[in-house]
Amino acid sequence: MRVLLITDWMRNWGGAEWYTTAIREGLRARGHDARLLTSDVAPEARATADYLARGSTRMAAQAFLQVVNPFAAAAVRRAVGSFRPDVVHLAMIEHHLSPAVLAVLGDVPAVLTVQDYKLVCPTSWKLLPDGAVCTQPAGAVCWRGGCVGLPHWLRDRPRYRLLERGIGRLDRVLACSRTVQAELARGGIAADVLAHPVRAPGPGFRRRPAAEPVFVFLGRLSREKGLSLLLRAFAAIGPGARLRIVGRGPEGPGLERLARELGIAERVTFTGWVPPEEVERELADAWALVAPSLHSEPLGLVALEAIVRGVPVIASALGGFAETIEEGTTGLLFPNGDGPALSAAMEAVAADRAFPERGIPPEAARRAAEEHDLGRHVEALVEIYRGLTERGRRGAA
């Protein structure tokens, strides 16, 4: 089977980039001809993709290209014409490739996997300016409530009309979680849930919890991730604990200043971004991963990466974390934005009241690994692809 995978490629390697490259390799390992088309804004994309579409990280250019990227449409048209795929599988397309790629797929069966809220939220976070979780469908409320400015909202009107029209042509939409499925439904998009895969532990990974409490955050340093909340909550727990913040993003400098102001700079380490293959090293000595997202996390892949490696997780309760964390068994959930509750959960771990064995039950880690196994996910996709191609052949008969 010939499968064309299409996705944006952001400047920082993240979950969407890992997902599409992992799917490509999983399909190839099963004898399928899978090829990847991405935007070209990152060096990793240019080194990895089979087809490239021109994109831009300049805001002035994005104002136009995010509505209609003619270079992306042309690249997809060429790839479809030369590769002649049996099925097209799309992931993230809103940032660089644009809705234009949906209009040039012709009659090739097409599937879309959705991993965030961008299709139904202009900021993609479903988070209000005051830090509360947004429960409103997208519309004029987005600029009236201050989430985006009026020029941004007006610019997005044609983009979302084109997305709506293009998604209507797709044969299947897959959501990474029940949370995303529900948000898509509120936006008028019907989707099925397919358990998202997670990176399996490497053969050399070994848990070596530190002698003193170590908490680790992994992810983008941006507002919706709740890092200011985390620093303030950490400042309230015992002095023997340490916090390691792994990632980069726009809030980085401000967070380092806040750590100094709180008097905890000596106990907090900012490591910057690490490549995916080094994430295990950051988790090996952790007593717990902390994921204090303010928004309703679409899935929380980082929590799954910790759980399958036996690391407990402390996470905000709304969204995907509640779907992947077994309360008291693989982690602790606290109300979104509740600093004292986050402090209490971290203190419980540090004081050995929670997870005194410094890990989670092996059978719980195995359950998560089996449910989110990459091979199992790829096999499910192949069945979906076959169903669509068989239906297409019957329709053409």
C-alpha cells in the first residue's frame, strides 16, 4: 500500500513530528511504501521528509500563507501525481501548509489525525486570557473575549471556512483522545478516537531515582503549560527537593527571573531543550514528572512517556491527563490552576506519602504501554486505510 503522510513541521521537534515520522517507519517496516511531505521551516524537516513544501516563520508571510499556501498546494499536487498514493494521512496542517492542501487531494481517500484544538480554536489552547479553560465554541467571542485581536480574527475567517470545507471532503477524522473528540464535536467535526502511540522505553533505560526528591517538567515553556504556577507551588514545599525544567519557549527568561524572586533559583535547573532521544535521561532520576497545564491538555503525551517508564506523574485534572493517569496508581491529579493543591501533591511525593517506592506498579506501566503501543497503532491505521481503499474500489466499480 502506498501512503502519503502530510504534516506541518514546526521549528521545535515535538509530538506531531515524532508521530508522523514514527508512523512512516512503522508502515515501512510492514512492507508499505510510506512517504512524508512536510513544510520546510526546520532543518530536521529538510533532512527527513521525502517531499518539502515551502513555508515561512515570518509573521508577515504567515498572515497570507496560513490562509492559502500555494507552494504547499503545488507540492501536494506533485506528490500525489508522481507517487499516486492509495491513501493520504494528514496530521497538523494549519500552521504552514494551510487548508489549501485539502483542496488538491483529488479523489484519493484521506484521513486526518487531530492532536490539538487548532481546528476549533484560533489560539489552539482553549484558554481564556485570565487562565480559565474556555468552554465556548469558537466565533466572535474569540476576539470579544480578548483571546485574539480583531485583525487576527478577521484574517482567520477565510482560513476556517476553507478548513471546514476541506475537512468535509475527508473520509475519516481521528482524535488522539476523548477530550479532543468532544471539542471537535462542539465545533461540528465528527471524529473517532484512536489511542495515540507513545515512544517505548529504550533497551538501556533504567530507573535510578535520586537520593533526594527530584521533580521534572518536560515541554514548551509557554503560558498554557502553567510553569509560573509550578514555580510558586514548588517554593512552598520542603527545601530538600529539586526541580528540573526541560524545554524552551517564550516564557523562559521570565521564569528564570521568577525563580530568583522566589528564592529558589539554587534548587531549580533550567536545562533548555533536549532531543527526543535524551528525554529518558531526564526521567531516570525523577521522583515524579510534573505537568501543571492551565488548559485542558488535549492528550498529555509527556505523561504517557513517564508512565510507561515507571515514573509517577503529577498533573492537572482536565483533559487528556485524566484519560491516561490512574489516580493514586500512576499519578496524582489536581484541579487546573490550583497552586496549593499542586504543592500538596508534590509534598506528598517528597514526604513519601505518595509513591514511597519511587515508582508505579510495573503492571500499570505495562497496561499503558500496551494500550499506546506504536505497532498496535500502526496496525489499526492499516485497517482503516484498507477499509477506505476497498470502499473506494467498490464505489468505482
